[in-house]
Amino acid sequence: MIKSFDQHSASSLSVRVFEVLEGQILNGEYSVGDQLVESKISSELGVSRTPVREALKQLELDNLVTTIPNKGTFVVGVSTDDIKDIYTIRIAIEGISAMWAAERITGDKVKELETLVELQEFYSAKNEILQIVQLDTKFHEIIYDASGSRTLRNTLKSFHVHVKRARESSFLSAGRTKTAVEEHREIYEAIASHNGERAKMLMENHITNARDNILGLISNK
């Protein structure tokens, strides 16, 4: 399940192991309830058990796994309730990041956003969803960075990662890709014109629409 990596290239083995395991869990390669065996992971990655143990502790702090005494460590993953909570919080604070970005963004960042929106429109016309999802992540991250708030940036980047699979499913649903890209265009234009209140309103609507679409998909499963 996990490919080994060259431990000599890693500045921190525990961080590398954590990133690998986090990615496997959030991508669904580990299912809820799967056991993470320290010795097995250590062997697969070609590292000692110490960085694996540290990585598992961090995953538990992030509520992605749980350790049961005398039984082992098991995947918790991201539940529907987690997704609801994350989107509720994102609606509350992501609009603030867009407003601050509109007030503080530099010319270089405006150009980056413009390029990303144009690329999304290009790939939307070609229905290349994977490319759009990757650009969606970058679009939001530029706004987080442009907000100038390290706290907002770190919080929102973490949320974005934790709902990665849900976001991908949302983009695959009928009509959502085109609408999301159109919403990005409007958000970009508000930020580029330094209209903070409009950027905030548009971003809140964008996240609300994404949440409603994702929860609709989940309820229909």
C-alpha cells in the first residue's frame, strides 16, 4: 500500500511518514476501521519504528486515527459530521480571508489568481476534472496567503486537505464544475478590484454552495 522513500532525503522522517499516512487515509486507500500496524508500516517505508510511532501520534492528534489500549491503532478518517463541521467553519471564516485578501493582495497575486481562473475555465470546457480540482486547491491557497493571516491560512489549508475526497466528488457531480468555476471568476474580480465586502459575500456563497452539493451527494448514497 505504501511505497518506500529515501530516508536520506527527508529532513524529518516522522513528518514524511505522517504525510504519507495522512495522504493514504484522506485518499481512501485506508478505510475506516483499518488497523495501522507499526511494524508493517516501518518495513514498507524502510524506516525505524520511532518515526512511525511519532507519525501515528500526530495522526491521533488530528483525529484521523484512534489508539485502543492492547488492541492497536485504527483509522477513524473523516466522517459526514466532520465534513458538516468543516464546511460550517469554512463558511464563517473563509469569507474573512477573501475580504482581507481583497484589501491586502499584491499585483503578483492578482495575476496568479487571474491565470488560475483562466486555466480552470479552459479545463472546464474540456471537462478535465482532475486539473480543475488541483487548480481549485491552488486558487484558495493563494487567497489564504494574500489574506496576510498565518492563523487563517494554516486553519483553512488544513480543512481543505481534510475534505479533499469530498471536494473531488462534488466537482464530478453534474453541473457543479461549471458553476464553481463561474463563482471563482466572480471572487477573483471582487478581489482584484479590492472590493472586500463583495469578495466576502461571494466566498461565503461559494462555500455554502459547495457544502450543500457535497451533503446532497452524501445523502443520496
